[in-house]
Amino acid sequence: MSLCATMVERGAPGFLNVMVLVFFWNAVKFAWTALLAPVWIVHGAVGARREGECLVVRGQSEHAVAEASCS
């Protein structure tokens, strides 16, 4: 983003302004997703516990999951 902005200041074609805006928008979306992801994960886990479902942890066998309690 900074490189495109510097190029535009030095006389590069104006369409690079659009690229700067796209870069900025993508950075904002990424930042919001990074901030909200833990909230979404916790919300999903709490919702699953309320419905009585156990969350499968990667690497666990189905037998271990069947014996595990969700308490």
C-alpha cells in the first residue's frame, strides 16, 4: 500500500489510487476478522455445549470422543 501511494505521489498513473483503496479495504477486513475470530470460536463452542454436542478435537479417535463428556 505504501509503495503504491509513494508511486502516485511521484507521478505514476492515477489508477494506482484505486489499488491503494483496495489494499486498504483488504487490510481493514483482515483486521476485523482477526479481532472477531476468537469471539466466533467461543460462541460456536458455547452453542454446541448448550445443544449437548461434543466438539471433536483434531487427532482424537471417534471412540475417545464417544467416551468423553461435555461437562
